[in-house]
Amino acid sequence: MNKTKHTRRFTVLINYISIVVILVLFYLVRFLGSSPMFLIFEIIPLITVVLSFRHAFVKTGIWKMTHASYEKLDEREMQVVFKAISISYSLFAITTLVIIYIFILSGLGQIDAVLAVCLLYIAHILPASIIAWNEKV
Amino acid sequence: MRKERGLSRKELAEKIGVNFQTVGYLEREEYNPSLDLAFRICECFDLPIEFIFSTKPMKPLSEELLNLKRGV
């Protein structure tokens, strides 16, 4: 594996880990009754999300590729994007369903705004993440 | 073949209407072009399709020349 791909995979991982950290911190405050001041620490993973997003998706042009209209893509790019979208569709559907079931079965109640925003963000970056992980862009 | 014609990846990509990265994928045999793209490439190099694409691995040019000389 070349160094660029290795670095890109690493930044994709950092991006997802940061999202998980944001959620963990939020739920620590909500359910364990930690001080709301604890939420200040959310800034660190939030900055990491922004930086890793920029490095893994924006700088590489993957974000542009997954959000471009199909007329602007060539046949290979179209194939890559379609494949990534179909994989991410099933991945996202399964992940969301699992989360909903966990919330229902554990009595956590409804999905809150923070989790919804994180899921919305993941829905957007998932095709780009699959391309960043697999392709030599 | 591209280098023989003194073309950069970007120049060839513009001529055949693809992204320059796709040219790299084609050259590394990591992507099989559609029939339409294959014909556009052939038109660009002004060569018949069997000179550029083959389902079998291409023989070295020296071997091809030797066969041609021997009339094989």
C-alpha cells in the first residue's frame, strides 16, 4: 500500500473516531450527569473532525467527486461513485437501524439532535469514505 | 504509446474526454474502458483497436518484430 493511501485511510479513521468521541462526551454529560462544562472538551474532537475531513476528502477531491453531477464525471469515476453509493446505502441503513433498535430496546428514548446530526454527517461522508479507503485517487 | 507521441496524461485525457487520473488507471491496467472510450483512444492514436487492446497480455515489441521478420 502506498503512503498516500495509508495516510488517507488513517485520516478517515480519525474522522470517524472523532465523531464517536463527540457522541460519547455528549452522552456522558446527558446520562451520567457530568458537568455541562465537560462539553467544552467537545471542541477538540470537533476540530479533529474538520481537519481530518479537509485532509481526507476535500484536499483529495473525493468530496467534489461524490457531490458532482454525473455529467461532470467520466465513466470510471461514475463507476467508482455508483459503487461507493450502493455500498454506503446498505451500510448506512444497517447502522441506523441498529442504532434505532438499541435506543428502543435499552429505553434511551428518542434519537436526539446530536446523534441525528452525526448520522446526517455520516450519510454524507460515507460514499467519500469508501472511495478514500479503496481507491488510488 | 502516449509517451511515444509526446503526450502528457492531461493532454491525452483532454483528447479522449476523461479525467487525467483515468488515463493512469488505463495505463496500469486497473480499469477496463467501455467500448466507446476504447474507440476514442484508437481514434486519438489513429490505430486499429487490436493494436491497443487485447484480452491476452501484449508480447514485448522485440518479440513481435522478430515474429514479423520471420513471417510468423
